[in-house]
Amino acid sequence: MNYQTTALWFYSPYHLLLLFAVIAATFLGLSAPILYFLVIGVLFPVLVSMRLHILSENGQATLMKEREEWMVYVQGIPVHEKRASLKNPCFSTPERLRQFFMRGFIARALIQLAAIAMLIDQARANPLVSYEGLAAGIMLILLLIPLYRTARAISDVHAEKWALQEIDAATGYQAYFVDNKQVKTALDRMLAVP
């Protein structure tokens, strides 16, 4: 049984600092970063999950789920909760697997490019005082880093620089990325929030 007493993002100082920086930028008239993190952190994973569910219903993908039981404390009251988290999907052929992840990473890159264009437009519209220019520069860097990672992932998928695993039980293939001796599923890399 797993226990949760606070939100998971609260455990990471990096994500907490990022959240404060994005909120501060919003007060300076730069709403593109917060919109980006809402779209990439909430909307994009929901759309990918819906697409995977449709592919699963059509028999084109096999979804593997991990079920966990959690004890969550809501205002001091213990609540039993069962969670099913989506794992790396299986596709019948490596080509279909490559096609799904290529489209997903390209969609992610388009969202990132739109956020960067929106940030540049907002920075131009504001009279650039030194701290606003600094905030716009920092937010631009915070948006360019994930774009670089996405471009690298697109390049890896295109060049097939990933590890494929054939799953006999699900009769399909799964994809993994290996970076610095660290294995990460392709779905986790596609849905990662910086």
C-alpha cells in the first residue's frame, strides 16, 4: 500500500521553483509559459491517452496498465484509492510504433513552437524594462530546453536510435530510449513535463 499526504510536484524543488517562476512571469504580462505548462502537462497527456484508447479499441495497440492501491489523506481522513497508470503501449509492428511516436513528438514540438512564438509576441508587446526583458529571456530559455529535448527525440525516432522490446504476452513491440545508461520508456519521454 502506498501513502500520499501531499501533492507529488511538491517533493521536487525544481518543479516548485519552475512553478513560482512561471507565475511571476504571468504577473509581468508573459502568460505563454503558464499556458504552455497547462497544455503540455494536462491537455497533451489527456489527448495522447484518448488516442491510445481509440487505437486499443480498434485493435491497433495494446495498453498495459499498472494497478496500485493508495492511501490518500484528505484533510486528515484516510481514503483508499485504486489507481491504474498507463504504461508504455505495445504496437503490432515496429513501423506502427515509430509512426505513433513520431506523430506524438511532432505534435509536442508544434505546441512548444507555438508557446515560444506566443512568448516572443508578448515580449514585443510589453515595453521592455530591464526586469521584464530578463524575465522574457529566462522564460525563453525555459521553453527552448524542452524544445531541444523534443527535437532530439524526433531525431532519435527518425534514426531508430531506440531500443525495441518484443512483448510475447501482448504480441507487440514497445520502445525505450537509453540515455547515459538510463532507460526511459518512449511514452514517459513523450509526456514528460520539464
